[in-house]
Amino acid sequence: MDTYQTMYFILFNAITNAIEAQSRGNYEMPVNIIISAQQNSEEIFVELNEAPK
């Protein structure tokens, strides 16, 4: 799977999960979900750009 596609899926799924958590009345969890997804995607991006070319 393409690296950017992987990052997209991580972020998309996190947003979906955050919306679902918020719709259940949980207002703290969505922020944590999105922050975690952002960090995971950023780690993938950094690893991609640190790889020897």
C-alpha cells in the first residue's frame, strides 16, 4: 500500500472514530483519537523522508 494512502486511512479512520465518540457524548476522547492519528501519520511521513534515496 502506498505510504500516503496509509496515512490517509489512518487519519480518515481516526476522524470517523472521533465523530462517533462525540456523537455518544464523549467530548475528550475525540481529541485524543485525532492527536494519536496525527502522531502516527507524522511518524510514517518522517520515516519516509529519512529513508535513503
